[in-house]
Amino acid sequence: MKVSIVGAGPAGLYAAILLKRMRGDLEIAVAEQNPPDATFGFGVVFSDDGLAFLRRDDPETVDLIEPHMMRWNDIAVVHRNRRIDIDGVGFSGIGRLELLELFRRRAGQLGIRPTYNTRLEDIGSIRADLIIGADGLNSRVRASGDFGEKVHMQANYFVWYGTNREFDALTQSFVETEWGPMNVHHYSYAPGRATFLIEAAPTTFDRAGFGDMEEPEYRKRCEEIFGDVLDGAILIPNNSLWRRFPHLSCERWFDGNKVLVGDALHTAHFSIGSGTRLALEDAVALCTALRDCEWATEKALPRYRSKRAPILAKIVNAARKSADWYDDFGTHMKKAPWPFALDYIRRAGRITPERLRKMAPRFSAEAERNGCSLEVAE
Ligand SMILES: Cc1cc2nc3c(=O)[nH]c(=O)nc-3n(C[C@H](O)[C@H](O)[C@H](O)COP(=O)(O)OP(=O)(O)OC[C@H]3O[C@@H](n4cnc5c(N)ncnc54)[C@H](O)[C@@H]3O)c2cc1C
């Protein structure tokens, strides 16, 4: 059986590893348009829940990546210069490049050598029993088939930078600028390194004139705006362009011998830090379905969808709600720091007072002491 994997991002490399482990005689080809050391972005985060999910399916991989991760227990929300810590929401961060390097080494041990610097354009010319589209948001595999894709664009603009300092928690800093409200998601992923992802509402973006500036100019402006957060550190660019987040979904997950995984199939807003986790879980679900259906693709591909879709829907819905909350963060910022932090932690869905107390006991007690009701607002 010949399997052709398009894309050596997290989903593509991980699918190759899993398939080879399950069935050593598979012929697996992985093509990647970029060189091995090229990547966009800086660090990615996994929630504790996300890692636990992955561990359940594949403890070996979690054991491989966990020692390279930075871990923290709290989320910090900074609003009106007041920092409020929300306990009980653990996260781990790792550099995207480091994660891919670990996967690449593991794939190499299994005899898989991706072909780098090779962009596959004509998907129809690939001769394989199964073509896995792990080629990200602008997937050629998706474009070559009938997948019924839908895209919803979030309103806010965001730009992804790195910075040369560490933070002690996954922090959300909200600031009121002379052009309107802005936000930065900042978290460490390696010693002395952090991701610094800046968001602006469309009105702020327009008033500040970010759309008319070149990259070095808006970087400088952002360094000024977030000077207190950066505390002397600089912003490090890496293809740092202002964009809007596209929520992609597909009605169909496979078409003939082509199947999609990861960002080629769906996206999940970065504010819940789950894109990479979902990409890896898709790979697990697809490979498990293939094995369970004894490698009969006509049975395995529908099974992949029917088993995976309900689980995926929950996280994707939470990500959509979270993204919508961020699109309106200027309105939420009218609240005082404690009600604001409470609003923030509930952004992806209703959390009952009991659940919140259990999940974040320290934060819940302090919120109540500061006059907030944990009852779910209608
Ligand atoms: C601003 C931002 C912040 C994020 N933060 C997080 C986070 O904190 N945590 C998290 O888990 N996720 C995060 N994500 C999401 C995460 O980056 C993606 O969900 C994840 O990378 C998806 O993996 P993938 O393998 O499906 O796709 P990708 O990582 O996009 O990989 C696709 C690969 O395919 C290659 N490729 C594309 N087309 C071709 C072709 N025609 N031929 C050959 N190769 C091709 C590409 O070069 C690429 O290497 C973030 C995303 C954004 C935009």
C-alpha cells in the first residue's frame, strides 16, 4: 500500500510516524514545500487537557515532547494594569520548530525521510492508494477535490511575533491605546523566548493606520504600545503580517482516495491553543480507523469522520465562542478587572459555579471576595 502525505507540519509528520509504527511494510512518501528548518510562528501551547488526551492515545509521543516543554499552572489576565491570576488551567509550551524537529527525528528512526523543498501542485498526478492532505490552511489537496469547505473570517486583526523574554504564566494583557483597545497573548515556549501575539479590533487597526504601515514600522509602534509588557525586550518578526483568523470547516473529509487532517480540514482559534493538538488527534483518528478497518480505505475514511467529528465539534465550537469573545474584547474591557477576568474564563461556554470552584478554587474565592457572583449570567 502506497501512502502519499502532502505537508510535513505536525499533522503530516505525526501521521507518517503512526502509520509506519502500525504497519512497517507501508510505502510512505512525505513531501514538504519548505526546507526542514523553516517554520512560521514561534511557540505553540497545549492545554493540560490536550496533553492528557494525547497521552491516552499515544504516551510515547507525549514522553518524547514533554521534557522539552515549559509548563505553568495559571493564566494571568491583565486589565487596567491589574493582574489577576486564574489557577487550575495548566498549559505547556514548546517551540514549533523544536516540536517538528523531534517528530522529524522520530520519523527518521522509523525510516521515513520527508522530501523537503518540494511543493506538490498537481495533486491529480500523485500515484498512491491514499493521499493525506496535511498541507495546512491553503491546502492544495483540499482545492483538488470536493470537500464542501466553508470559511468564516473573524473581525479582529492579529500579528504573531516572538520576544526575547520569559513570562511566568500564559498571560493576556489588555491595553487601552489612543486608537482603541488592544490585546496581547504572551507565553514562554523556551528559556528566554516567548510568543507575543497581538490583536486589534478593526476600528483600532484603522485608526492606528496599521494597514498603511510596512512591517518594521508597525513593529516599532507595537513595541511602544506594549512597552510595559515587554519591559525592555524587543519584538522578533517571522513573516509577521497582520491577518484575520479564518475559521475553516469542511462538509466532507474525504473525496475518493484523498483525505484531510489538521488545518487543511479545520481551524481552531489560537485563543484556546488547540490547533496543533487537533492536528495530532486527527492523525491518530485517521491512522486508527485505517488499522481497525484492515487498511480498506473505503471503510476507514467514513469511520475516521464518524468517530472523530463529534469530538472535534466540541473543541471547534468552544474555539468559535472564544474567538467571538475576543472580537468584542473592547466592550468587555468596560468591566472592572475582577468581573472582566470572570467573563474571560467563561468566554468559551457556561461554567457552573460548582465547576468553576473546583477548577479554579483560588480565583473563585478571590472573585467572590471582590464582589463577583459566580452564578452564570444569562
Ligand atoms: C497566530 C497563530 C497562533 C497559533 N498558536 C497555536 C498554539 O498556541 N497552540 C496550538 O496548538 N496551535 C496554534 N496555532 C495553530 C497551529 O499552528 C496549527 O493548527 C497547526 O500548525 C496545524 O498543523 P498542520 O500540520 O495541520 O498544518 P501546518 O502546520 O500548516 O503544516 C502544513 C505543512 O504543509 C506544507 N505545505 C503546504 N502546502 C504544500 C504543498 N502544496 N506541497 C508540499 N508541502 C506543502 C507547509 O509548508 C507546512 O509545513 C496557531 C496558529 C496561528 C495562526
